[in-house]
Amino acid sequence: MYILIFEPHKGCRKILLDGKTQKINLGRSLRDGYANIQLSSDFLPDYVGLIIYNEGKFYFRNYGKIKIFVDNKQLDDSSVAVRLVHGSMIKIQHKNNKSICIGCINGEIDNRWRIFNPDEHGFLNVQKDKKEYIIRNVENMIFKGQRITTDCFIPKNGDIFIYKNHIFCCMKDNLFFEVLKVRKVKKNINYNENIIIEGSNQKHHNINPNNLNKNKVKKVNNRKPAIVMKNVTRYDKKKKWYRLKDVNLTIYSGRLVAIMGVSGAGKSTLFDAILKRLKLDSGDIIIDGNELGHVPQFSVLRKGNTVQEVMEFYASKKLKRYSKQERMQKIDYLLDKLNLALFKQSLVGRLSGGQSRRLDIAVQLLNEPKVILMDEPDSGLDVKSCRELYEILSRLVAEKNSTILVITHNTHMACKYPYIDDLLFMASQGRICFYGEKDKALEYFNINDLDDIYNAVENNQDYFVQKYNNLISRRDW
Ligand SMILES: Nc1ncnc2c1ncn2[C@@H]1O[C@H](COP(=O)(O)OP(=O)(O)OP(=O)(O)O)[C@@H](O)[C@H]1O
Ligand SMILES: [Mg+2]
């Protein structure tokens, strides 16, 4: 679980609770023998409370010196620890209305809070009324650890709430939001569960408080390699040209990866290699699972069939073990998710560019492959459809822990929006310049804006290929 600490005038701090430590002291002072999270607001007592980890669950216990609420409930008895769940909020309140809010989330975010603009981000039905926000589509919204049951919701300063894969915080009459990559949020949680902590004879492991107090957090490592490529090379003797050269790459599950690079660099060829369609001179490629989804650069769907017929045809091939009814349900679900429900009876040849790209994708999602390769799925899409597409993809990655590789020339979408996790940048002759988290690319290429990535690489391809290879060779395989 992560906790997000909002202290007045100090912004947001994100800390990973990795469960290795049983007791974490919260307060202005550090406690000997405990892991500590130091809060610095001057109205706080030295010791505020404890976060306890017990049998896979987190709890909060009050030290009883200051007013504290967990999910609306004021804590009065310091021997009772209250369960913290996804969406829980600890509110530490001072009488002058100063307060610290601590939100709890299962999942990962990357500390890039942006101001929520209702016109730009249409997924939340928000009205702003005299500085106050009123949110109408509150179904499935989580606030203080529970789903909201009213018709609308008016967030107050300091409130944190979660909607789909976004986490919001309301501060100074602005809504800030951050994309949350929820993984395996447990269902049917008993939100009111309490436990009694007996004495202090439980063993606790010490962890270095300095590590805990830093903004940087350790990564949750529930991922496994989805694609591993080792020394993959293919040389074209006739053209005297490498189609892929010394490709070393490990892509973990649960990542949405944008593959970029100049035309002819070898991006589609990389996919051919992963799909085992390219004969290699040397090297190995290991894929998690035996099914791969592939949306090719140019659609191969039959244009004379209707959307429904195409879906049924592929469902009969890919979902052999399912009943007809189950297949139909799945088809309806996917067409709905990809905004194609209205076009079921349309001929494929009559679809617009964007619609036919979405159909290509719907076909690939039928059997829910763990790894999906998409070659320019966004080509020809307008900005709105493009965003919708990436939103669908990022949700798929978060919900199913799948791995999606998207070749794209859409630098803006890949870099400016929160959907893409990692960038893979290719240089000519099938070489890799960079693979890693999107945000790390700035430092790597020494640029301030990811839009400048092509300029940075243009005359320095060899340098960055070398840099990548040096980095890779230092890692353990
Ligand atoms: N079947 C083939 N035989 C030989 N060379 C090929 C073949 N297909 C592609 N190439 C060459 O391999 C190189 C990489 O092609 P690839 O299609 O992978 O590029 P790309 O990065 O996907 O480019 P684009 O962005 O234009 O789609 C190019 O120089 C191309 O001419
Ligand atoms: Mg290509």
C-alpha cells in the first residue's frame, strides 16, 4: 500500500508501505526502534500514531494526543487499531482547522499531480459552482475507504477520492489529479474491521527511517518479465544493413510501452522478431505465455464483412472453449468498450480509419493475451479518439497486468498524457537508444521536454545506442 501525505504548504509526499515493517511511527519526532515517518507541521505532537502491518493488512492506531479521524470515524481509544484500505483517509486535525490528510491507496502513481480541468478531462462530470466543485457521476467513486452512495459529491479542501484509475485531491479550491495504476484491489473488503493490539511484545523489524522519509519510493515488484530479448541480431546481407542489431531488452508485465523512432528504424521488424516471423542470425527471445496479440500496421480484416461477423469469426477461432452465449457477451462487451457498438452491422470497408483501428484492437482483445503488440494503432485517429484509445489501453494494462507495446509516431500522446509508462526509442538499423520509464528519458537524453527527443537523437544515434548498451551490460541478466 502507498500512503499520500498532504501536509499544509508541503505538497504531497508518497511513501510505500511494503509490509516488511510491522510498526511505523508517525510524528514530529523519531522513535527509537521503530520505522518512522516524520511529519513536520508545527501543530503536531511529537508522536501522532502508528501504522501497523499485521497478516497482510494495514491498521492505524492513535497515540491519543491529537484529534484523528480515519474514514470519518474519530479515534478515541488508543488500543484500537482501525483497518486502512484502498481509499482510506487519515485526517489529523488541529483545533485551528489545520489538518494533515493521509490517503491510502493500493497501486502506484508517479507524483505528477495536475490540475483537473473539466473541459479537458471529460471522464468526470464536474460543475464548478462558486469555487466549489460538484461531481455528479459519483457511482463507483471511493471516498474515505467506501463507495459514495449519494447522488453527487462536493469535495472539500484536503479531501482525497478515487475514481476509476484516477486519484484526486482537493486543495485550495482546485482539484488535482493523478493516474493510479490499481493492481489487484481486493473486492469485498470489510471496511469497518478493527483489531485490538495487545501490549508491545510484537517483534518488529527495523528499517532505515531515512529511506522512508524520502520522496522517492521503492517500486512494488509484483511484476515478471513479459518479453526478454537477448543479443538479438539479424543482418541483411544483400542490403548490407542490420534489420536488428544486438537487441537486449527486458519488458516487465503491467507496462504500456510506446515504441518510437524514425521511419525505417526497425520498429515493425522488432515486432516481427517477437512474433517469431523474422529469422534471427543470433539471440533469444522469451515471451510470457504462448499467446500474443498483434495489431498490424495495416489492417488485414476482411472489408466485405460486417463488424459483428468479423468479431464472431475471430471469436470462434480464439474462444473455442467458450459457449456461444459467452462469446456473444464478450463481443458485446468489447464492441461497447471500444465504442463500436453502434457499428455492429456496418461493413468493415465502410468504417472510418479510427473505427477500423478499434476493430483491429477488439479482435486482438478477444482472448485476452498477456502480451499485445500494436503497430501504429493511433494512425489516422483524431485527438479525442486517440486519447480514448490510450485510456482503454492503460486501463487494460492496469486491470489485467498485461503488457502492451505500441509503435507510435504520436510523440505528444506518448509523452504529454499520463497513459504511457515506458518509452522505447529505436535508432536506425534496429538498434535501441533507450528503454525505460518515460520520465527517466528526460535526464537520459538531456532534454527538458520529451517532444525534443527526436532532435536529441538525430545526430547522436550512435552515442545513445552505446549509452544504452553500456547501461544494459551493467545489469544482471
Ligand atoms: N521484408 C523485408 N526485407 C528486407 N528489408 C526489409 C523488409 N521489411 C522492411 N525492411 C527494411 O528494414 C528496415 C526497417 O523496417 P521497419 O518496417 O521495421 O521500419 P519501421 O521502424 O517500422 O518504420 P515505419 O515507422 O516507417 O513503419 C527498413 O529499412 C526497411 O526497408
Ligand atoms: Mg513500421
